[in-house]
Amino acid sequence: MADELRGEPAALSLEQQQVPSSARVWNYWLGGKDHYRSDRVAGEAVVASYPQIVTLARQSRQFLIRAVRLLAGELGVRQFLDIGTGLPTMLNTHEVAQAVAPECRVVYVDNDPIVLAHARALLTNTTPEGVTAYVDADVHDPELIVADARNVLNFNEPVAVVFLGILGYVADFDEAKSIAARVMDAVPSGSYLLLRDNTDSGEKVREAADKYAESGVDPYHLRTVAQLHEFFTGLELLEPGLVPVEDWRPDDSAVGTAGHTGDHGGLARKP
């Protein structure tokens, strides 16, 4: 008997349901409802090795919320390109941005069919002035991402490029750097790079990454903090720099009081 997806829409075969998805596992950690048994098993395998993963997921979402509010508010950005968006859970990029500036235009990018199905069903404009759109593309193909995003975004005006937890799925570090650089090369001066990834911060984190890969999900490749700094080469990091996400401009919405999870993030401007 097929496992029931807890959210809508559900359209995967039994065979597809038995293969865990990184987007659905992340949704499970965030407390969402869009996951199958295989995703919950994979998620719990990581939790058993590294219980902080749930706090990490929720702190990472709060990092997104704080950064997008800053971008759409004080920094005046009106265009967002969110690459590797994952499944809708709570306060997604367009909801945060359009709450600050109703005219914001947001393009989400993913290549997971169920993510795209949910995005089209659930990620709709929150304001009549705004635009929310979706690109079906792989993170390994930045030229396609940029070409399709140009149908919605004006690349003569600043764009906030968002890579949250996605570049860790690119096995080769030089390729990951190239992907980020190629997208940033396409956007004009005054654009921003918002990036976060988990780091190789100890044995427990490495064990959790191994358990994650063993579950059948696409492997996640831990970087060092020094490597994450390389993504910002040629850009101007805003205060407080590349730091643990829970320490990046924290406010009253910060989640949990657990110690550092290894997740680092930063926001930088293209000069």
C-alpha cells in the first residue's frame, strides 16, 4: 500500500515514494507535512547521529527570514532569485519580501518534480503588485537558470541571488564555486549573494552526513568555513560577515537555544 504524502498535491508512484528526497527530508526537519515514510526514515537516521539537525533547519529558515527582510527593506532590493528552494514550509522568500515591499518579484528554482508541483500550487503571490514564478532547472546549469529567470527579472536592476543549503549537494567544490560565480556574473552591480551551508564542524556532523548519504538521499558535501569564504571572493560581505547562522543579526524570532550547529551564512554585495 502506498504511503500517504501528508500535504497536497501528491502524485508520485510507489517506487518514487520509496526513494527519499532531500527537499522532503528538509521539510520533515522543519516540521512540515510534505514527506513520505522514506523521507522520515532518512531524517530520523540523521537525527539519531546529530539531534541538532532540527535546530539547524529551523535556525537556517530564520536566517533566510532576517536576511530577506533586510534585503527588501533597508537595502531596497525588489528582485530575488532563490536557487534550490525546496518545499514550501513557512515564511518563504516571496512571503517575506512581499510583506516588506509588495512589488517584489521572486523566481524560485528547483528540479524536483514534487517541489515544483507544490510550488505552483502553494507559492502564490501575496500581493497584487508582486510576481512569483518558478524555473525547472538543475543547479548544475546556471546558464539555463539565468536565461529562464530573465523572463521574469530585469537583469539591469539589482537581484538578490539566494543559495541556501544547495551548493553542498555539488560534489566538486570548484564546480560549486563556478556555479555561484556564473550566476553572480550575470547580475548587475548592486546585486547581492545570500549563501549558507553546513560546515565540517566535527565527528558528529560527519557521521550525520554519512547516514544521510546511506539513506539514499543525494549526498551532502560538508565544506570548511574557509571554503565558504571563497564563494564571496570579489564581493563585499556585510556585517557581521560569514558567521554561524544563529549569530547573523539575531532578533526575537531566533529559534532554540542549542549550541552552534555548524551552519554558516553570509550576505555580500556585488560592487
